[in-house]
Amino acid sequence: MALSVAIVGAGPGGFYAAEALAKADPGVQVDILEYLPTPYGLIRYGVAPDHEKTRRVARTFERTANREQVAYYGNVRLGRDLSLSELREFYDAVVLATGAPLDRAPEIPGAAMPGAYGAAEFVDWYNGHPDWRDLRPRVTGPAAAIIGNGNVALDLARILLKRPADLAATDIAEHAASALERSGITEVSLIGRRGPVEAKWTNVELREMGQLHGCAATLDPAVLPEVVTGVADARAKRLAEKNLASLRGFAQSNAEGATKRLNFQFYARPVEILGDGWVTGLRLERTRLEQGRAVGTGEHFELPCSMVLHAIGYRAEPIPEVPFDGARGIVKNDQGRVAPGVYAVGWIKRGPSGVIGTNKPDGDLVAKQIAQDITASGKPGRPALEAALAARCIRWIGFADWKRIEAAEVAAAAGGAPRRKFVKVEDMLGLLAGPARQASR
Ligand code: NAP
């Protein structure tokens, strides 16, 4: 009997696992379950709209989905449509690949103030994620502050500062494009609790911030050390040196004529989001480093702004029946092993770090673990899943259905955009129920 594996989550973690399993065992049956009708997770809803090239990896995932051993079941939610116990009854192995879709929020007064948003919800909003299309953030200028010095913070800053014309040829959701066009944001501050050497962003992404049309990247050159010290790892040291060089370039560049400003604020930790029913500013404390950690100096200052975005990391959503490590925001696991026959890959296993390709080794490992752990396959797999879904009248989306959705999105695109995303699940299902309609937003 063929080994049957259910993968929950159709993002990079799930697809790399499916590919590794299919490659390792020509007889395996791999079913990818996803709560949205659309596959690709972070590729579709996390990658910034102006980074379309990064989305090309979806072509690789499509080849995986088209493998004979692999089937896609979109619009099927674990915990609502099926329980984990049921999946374990149906399949020899279950791989959890649901990522880390939730924000870690700063634990400071005012964190819930209207006008303060987490990166996960804000990114999902501008990327047209159906769950966040109604976020309706009040994107008002002239100033916004972004907490965090990672690549997500840079994504947010770029999207806030780019001219509407620069976003026109992207698949940014129309509701976001029009809100940003009206925003009047001319100044964005990027807040780092540590220094430029400790920042987590990568250099290509940092350099891009110096190329924004009509926008000057500014910082106090006094915060830039002459040389990088205290970084033992050679690769991390080279990255820090490149980042310093880029920041030096920003500090020396001529800001004349710029109508927008991106201001790097290092050694500043947020202590309160200020406001009275709406964000009016951010109160910060100057820091110094002690053994690599940011320690408050007692010197405070305020940064007026009408919007605060925090990009300080993501966490996974707990899964019913699965032990959860709340502090790390991941499922409890031992190198990916969660329980007999249950595994985890990607950000729900490791936490939110690395690039898309970092998920590939997780896929390779889980394929090996399953081969080691499960020597006899005796579960029904796909027929049992389909019978349960049919009995519950759940309209699952196969990969061919998704291709129809995708084709409609591509056909509806205008002005050089790669696609015009559906932002409502019901519109996607409506398209599949009837003759092709225009993508609605
Ligand atoms: P990240 O790289 O871990 O950066 C998080 C930032 O938040 C750090 O600067 C961290 O500072 C700061 N922070 C954490 N807690 C804080 C607090 N309580 N107060 C103030 N600051 C705090 O996370 P991310 O930016 O969310 O990115 C997640 C992963 O996705 C990363 O691996 C990233 O490279 C990847 N990604 C890549 C791209 C790309 O390649 N273009 C785009 C987006 C995301 P400390 O260092 O002091 O903790």
C-alpha cells in the first residue's frame, strides 16, 4: 500500500516538503491541504508586491503540484473542516506547515492604540489577503514610525514611501494602492533598539532604500562605527560591513530636492505608543549595548507620528491537539518531530527566520524522518479525505481550480501588473461555480 502523507499548509514549507517526499518515494501519495483556496502562502501574501521576482519560485511549486503523487486541496481548514485526529486516522503521516502568520506585538503601553498595526496584518492588507482586506488602516501622514530593523520593516518602509506610479505595475491590492496614494506620508522613521551592526536586514534590501524616487535616506553619521567589532561569524561580519557601507553612503548623500525622508533611528527602544484615541507619537528611550543587548540609558525622547507599524517578528497560530511553545511562538517539536506520525516544517517548526529557500532543508529532513519512522503504511489516505469532505459538503479547490482562479487574475490585470488578485474567497468560489467573471476586489 502506498505511503500517504497529508501536508497542512501550502506555503514554501509545505511545497518543499511535498517535493522532497515525492522525490524520495515514487509510490508516495502526498495531499496538500490549505485553508485558503489559493496556494503559495507567504509567496503570495508575504512577499512585497514590488518584489515580483521573488515570487518566481511559485513556478517550481507548480511543478510539484503537478506531480502524479501530489494533490492539492484548497479551502480546507484544519480545526474547522477536519480535526488533526481525523487526519492522523486517514494518513500515515501529517506534516504541519502552517507558518507563522501572526504578529508579535510590542509589550508597551499604547500597543493596541488605533493607528498601530502589526506587520503581518498590514502586509496581508496590502497584498490582498482575504482575511485582512477589511483592515482599513488609517494611513495618514505626514509621519509614520516602523519598529524593527529586519527585512519586513524595510518592506513596509518601501511600500509607504514609493510613489503610486512605482506601485502601479505591481499586484498590490487596489484598496491599499488607493489608501497609500491618499496617505500624505512623507517621513518614515525606522526604529532599531540596537545599532547598525546588529540590524537584521540583508544588504540588497537595505541598498534598495537608497534608490527610492524622491526620497532621501538619512541618519546621524555619528552612530556608524569605523569598523565592525564583536561579530565572530565571518559571514555575519561581511554583511555588517556591507550594511555599514550602505548606511555611510546614505549619510553622505545629498538630500536636496527630496520630498520624502526615510530616517534611520538606531539605539532607540520604544517605551510607549502615544495617543488619545489615535496614535500621535512614539516615546523612545536611548539605549546602549551591553554584551550585545540593548539597555536603556534613561534618556527619553518623543517622535511625533500618526501611524506606528511594528515588524518585530511573527509567531505561529496554535493548532488544536498540538502542544505549543508560547514563548517561541512555534509548535513543540524535536527537530521537526511533533508526535508519532506528526511532523512540522518551516516557520511553525523553527520560528520566522531565513529566506524562502531556508525551508528546503526542512522538507528534505521531514522526508527522511518519515521514511525512517514509518516502515509500514496502512492508512487509506486520499479516498478517506475526500469522503469526509464530501460528507461535510466542503467545496475543496483542486489545483486545476486554482489555475482557473490564477488565469482570471492574470486576465484582469492592467497597466503592467502581473495579476489583479481576488481578495474575497466568495469571489474565487463564484468564479469556479459559474462562467468566468472579472476579478473583483
Ligand atoms: P527579523 O529579521 O527577526 O527582525 C526583527 C527586528 O525586530 C529586529 O531588528 C529585532 O531587534 C526587532 N525587535 C524584536 N523585538 C523587538 C522589541 N520588543 N522592540 C523593538 N525591536 C524589536 O524579523 P522580520 O523582519 O520579521 O523578518 C522575518 C524573516 O523574513 C527574516 O528572516 C527576514 O530576512 C525574512 N524576510 C526576507 C525578506 C527578503 O529577503 N526580501 C523580506 C521579508 C522578510 P533585535 O535584533 O534587537 O532583536
